[in-house]
Amino acid sequence: GQCEASGVPVSSTVLDSTITEFTKLFKADQCWISLCEDTSNTYLKIIFHEVVSCAGADLNFDPCILDHLLGVYSSMSEPDNQMDDWGSRVRRSLRRMVSTVASEERKEEMEEIARIVKGMLAEADATCLAIGVTIEDK
């Protein structure tokens, strides 16, 4: 196999054990289904952390604040949700910013996104303050 070709010996016991464990992982339909139906945004958190890592961003949020922000984000597309307006504004601003060359227009879009994020963080701060977590602490 590939490991032997690379000079890494693999015993049949290790190989069999690895195959058994991977089989358990991929046969656990209930885990995959629950991840997709998760209401606590676990899937979104996984994606978020991967994008943060890929982008090299330094977002060291308290879990309460991150949960609030991801909850707001995931609820943006729900019908009759007041957050839908924020979500629409952010998506429009990002689309315009990506397609815009003029720096003044990009600046306006960034200012709009900053206003929205500040509002979301103010709400997160108010929500998390109840459990003793403030944005300033982080």
C-alpha cells in the first residue's frame, strides 16, 4: 500500500483496527443526520472554524458570543425573522464589495457591514452579559 511505499510499516492489526473504526464512523447514520438537523449550529461552527483557520483570522470569541452570532446568522434566512433584513444587507454589501473596483464604494460597503456587525455584537453582549460574559473581556 501507500504507507509501505513511503517506508512506513503498517501491521495488519493496525490496518484492520483503522478500517474498523472508519467503518463505525461512516456507518453512524444517526450522527451524520443529527449534524445536518442540528439546532445548536454544530455544523455551522465546524465550517466557521475551518474558514477562520483558512483565512488566518484571529477570532477568539467566548463561546456565548460565538453561539449568539452564529445563531443570528443561521436565523437570517428564516421567514418572518427580523434578522433577515440584516442578513440581506450583509449579503448585498458583500456582493457589491466583491464586484466593485472603486475604493470609495468598497469603503461604503465596509461601513455598512461594520454597522451591522456592531449591532449583532451589541445584542450578543446583552445576551451573554446575563451569564457574566462581556465582549470587552475577550
